Amino acid sequence: MFVLYEEDGDFRVGNVMQEAAGTLQVEAPHGKRSKIKATHVLLQFRDPEFGQLLPKAQALQAEFDAAFLWECAPQQEFDFLSFGEEYFGAKPDAVQSAALLFALHAAPLYFHRKGRGKYKPAPPEILKAALAAAEKKRIAAEQQSAWADALVAGQMPTEIARVAAHLLAKPDKNSAEYKALALACERASARAEHVLMKTGVFASEHEMHRRVFEVLQFPRGTGFPEVAVAAPHTLPLADVQAFSIDDITTTEIDDAFSVTFLEGGMARIGIHIAAPALLCERGDALDQIARDRLSTVYMPGDKITMLPDALVELSTLAQGREVAALSLYVEARIEDGTLTGEMESKIERITIAHNFRHNLLDEKVTPQALDAIDLNDPHPAADFLCARELALLWKVRGVLSEQRDIYRGKTENNHRIDYNFYVVDGRVEILPRRRDAPLDLLVAEFMILVNQTWGGLLHEKEVPGIYRTQPPGARVRMATHAAPHVGLGVPQYAWSTSPLRRYVDLVNQWQLISVLKNAPPVFAANDADLFAAVSAFDTTYKAYADFQSNMERYWCLRWLEQRDISQAMAVVIRDDIVRFQDIPLIVRLPGFSGQPRGTVLKLQVMELDFVGVDIHCKLIEVCEQVEVAMELEAEEVADEVANGVPTQETPAEVSTDVVLEIKDGNAGDGTTASVG
């Protein structure tokens, strides 16, 4: 005797070998024996041969029409065997019974299953709705298949073009567009990015990366709403001629200096910070914009500013203008560069006499040139402007740096090389620039002084602020209370020098203005918005920095492509991680190990992946070992993090805030690679 039975949702046949109470031992057509429950048996038969029943029944099943079966079936629950007798007009054979069972089972819209071999016709209204939904689903599936075919052929359906970046950034996996793209990827055996790039929906891989980032971080777009910006109230004009020091691309100029030489061998140094906080208030439209963005986004060749152009234009410390500023004045002895301890903070207007640019000054303003200037000579001979003022700032900077080294217990390492990226009409230039250049160091040092001093002022007045803190042996973190920053060697450190570019600095500037005006603080202690700003800033700032690093890596690959470089020299950082010598590009060499740090390698550039922002190289030969340990010691952590290469925990002594001060103080629109 043969049986048709149901097991794990499938219909199977078997030859009964043995019967017991409630169970059968059956043999499948392929010879496997198994024990089944007698209640799982749907049909017993002797003809045809049990191995032929399924194929014959499945062939006959195709002749049944589900709608016609529904019309013929009883309206109450029924058994397929009894229905078979009515449908065929006589007792059906095994093949007919099995075919009818399969047809009923394959039409869940028409027949609701009520048990093994038992069904009930769907009510007319439910059937109508189900058929409409099925038809809609069928049409959608056909549309998705057509879209997928178009994508594989390199054509872009209009419906998918509208959401292309969203499909890569944060897709709705239930959407027809996503399902079509997934189907296209399956058919083309390719990643979604490659399928979309083939259609030309993105003009370049760079545009693809940019749009995906904007979908994630700027879902409402990068443009600004129309917001009125009023000029600040009249402020007293300081009797100083200030100058800024920035990269050639910088437009958000937020720090400047002035030096007034006094009688008795003294000088008054002014550090002036742009004051956008005077042009907006907490809770207004401008604050909401800044709070939503939290920072300017930098990338080679472009940026997305935190503040609208109108506010930047009124606040930036541009040459030839009288601009509102928060100023910190300190007095220094010309003879030895030490500060007297007398400091004064003011809200005022300042005159910007010069906007100095690194590309015009760096080769001239060297340590030797600055040290050679006689500070007692009112008009020293030099081939650059403000030579006496810069020489004094350089001298004071040395004293301030030594004082921080004493506090830190070690000398700060400033010997690494940074790189500036300049992109014009799609062609990239990557120019090295030492972090220990005098102009970099003096600007960074005075920015640290300002952040330390104003952080101390907020703490003294018991006004909350946003601080960068670093306990011994720990990472840098954000806090709303003053605490030491051992990496910088200062008792407290509150970001205050880039209010045009960072929301944290704007918040601190509001707090400082409150102190200087003897007014209640904008943010009181335990203000929920203050804590929220800290949390949001940390997350957002990291996302922006990751994007900048990814784009710098992208332009490193373009640099190799545009110069048709097939072989390059690289230096071992550790294990299989190496760094190109001419550009800030970190790569892995799978399978390579055993060479000490500093070993020079010759690499074959095998493949550049602009979609995945990756590079594949092959080792050609191992060259000599060079003396680069000092440079790499400070460089490896920051570069590995910036370029997405896994690294160990950042050592406490490697302070990324030093790099950030050099960048934010004067490196321009975020084009310097190496933010840790």
C-alpha cells in the first residue's frame, strides 16, 4: 500500500513497510525510510506506482482553475476527497485526488486551510480584496523586474533616480525602488553603488559620496532658509591694527592678532575672535540653524558652512573692515617673552589691516628669520609685513609652549607633516606642510591660551561652559565643567576660538558675553539644552570628520590616477599597515609582516576603487630602513583613525586637540588631512 502524506508543510509519498498503533514506517522513492504519524496520511492508493504519483498529479494540477474551483466548492468547510467526488462526478482516482488537493493548497486566496486536507472557500468580499491586492502585487513585481532589467542595462528609471542617494544611505527596504535595485544587484552580481554608477545617475563617484553624506546628515538639504541678519549694536572701536593668518582658501576668518608696543620694554598683545554670538540669540532662527548643523563640514575643494553666508559675511574678520570681536589682551615683556599675568577681555570692534596667507608667508617666516629680528627696532628690516609683531608673537609662543610642557611633564611633538588638499576643476593638488611651521605653531599656541583663559573665566564666575577635558591616561572627552586637559598641559580648556565653524564655540561665546556684560548666563547650570548640545556635537563632529577623511582618501586615489602613478614608495607603520611617502594615504598589504617600522617599500598600484574608496597594492621590493620614528610616533594614530584603518587605543599623550588648534587656527577650510 502506498500513502500520500504531509510533513513539514510538504506533500510526500511513501511505500508502507510496517504499521503500528498510530504510526507508519514508510519508504520514500529514493529509498530512505522514516516513521510518520497515521494522522498525517491524506490518501491511500495502490495505483499508480508511488514514485509516479507526484509528477502525474502536478501535471494534472495545471489544468485546474482556482476561480472555477471556488465557484464549484461548498460554501462551508469541506474535505478534498468528498469535494473530489462532486467535482469529478464520480470517485476520483489517486492522481485526480492528489491533483485537486495540490490545486486547493496552491490557492490560499480562494481557499482557507482548516486542517490537513480540509478547506473553506474565502468569503466573496475577502476574496475580492485579496485578488485586488494580489493583482497590485503582481503589477509591482513586474514593474520592479522591468526596473531591474533597466538598471542592469545601464539605464536609470526616473522613479529610482529621484531616490538614488537614499537607496545607498538609508533605504526603505519595503519600497519598490529598493527591491528593484536589490534584484538588479542579484542579476548583475554587483554592489548597489556599482549598479547605480553604471547608469550615470551620479556624475562621478565623488558626487555619489557627497550626496549619500548629505542624505544622512542634511535630510532637508544643505541650503539655508531666508533669515534676516542684523548688524550688531555699535561697539567701541579698539585702537589696534589687527591681522589674521590663514590658508588661502579660508573665508570664515575667526581669529586675528594685534601687537601694541608700549613704553618700558612691554607690549600689549590682542587675540581677537569673531563674534557671531552678537548677531543671534539662543532659540532664534539662526541658533536653530547652527544647532541643527553643529559644525561646518570640510572636504577638499568644498565645504558646507554651519552658519548662513549673510551671518558669516558680517562676522568674518576680513581685511579693510571694522568688525565686532571678543578680544583677549595680555601684556608681555619684550626682553624674554614672558606674560605679566595681566589679562583683559573685551567686547569691541577692531580694524583688520591684513589677512595674511600661508602660501605667501610660510617660506619667508622661518624660525631663523623671526629670531633675527631686533624687537627693540621699531622698523626692522624684513621682507614681510608686521615682522616685529610676528617676531614677538613667536617669542611669547615659545614661553607659553615651555610652560605647557612643564605642566604636561614632557615635550610636545610637533614634527609631523600635514597635507593641504586643493581641488580645482576636478584636479587635485596635495601639498605637504610641516606642523612645526612658525605661523602654525604661534597661532595654535595663542588659541590654546584663549581657550584656557576664557574657560577659566567661566569657571571663576560659576557660569557653565563646554570644555574639552583629558584626565591622565584617558581619552579626550566633552564636559560642562572645568577640568584639566593633560594632553595640552592646561588646567582647563573650553573651545571658544571658532564660533563661525563650531556650535560648541558659539555656545561658549554666548556664555562669555554674559560674563562680560554682567548679565545672567544664556545657559544656566544643569540646562538640558547644554547637555544635549554636548551629546549631539560629539556624534555629529565625528561623522563630519569621518566624511572629511574619506574624501581626503578619495582625492589621494585621484592624485595617483591623475599622475598615472603605477609604482610608489611607502613606509611601514606597523605590521601590514603602510603609509605612502608623498601623500597621506594609509593602506594594508595583506600577508605582509616582519619588517620594522620605518622600512621603505616599493609598491605596485594594482587597482583604484573610487566607489569603495580603496586601493589594492602589491609589494615589489623591500628597501632600506629610514629614520622616521619621531614622525611616525605622533602620526600613526591620527592617520590610521582618519583613514579608517583599525588602530589601537589612542595614547593619552597624543593630543588631537593640538592638531585641531593648528587646523582651526589657520589651516583654512578643513583641507588639512590628519584630524585624529
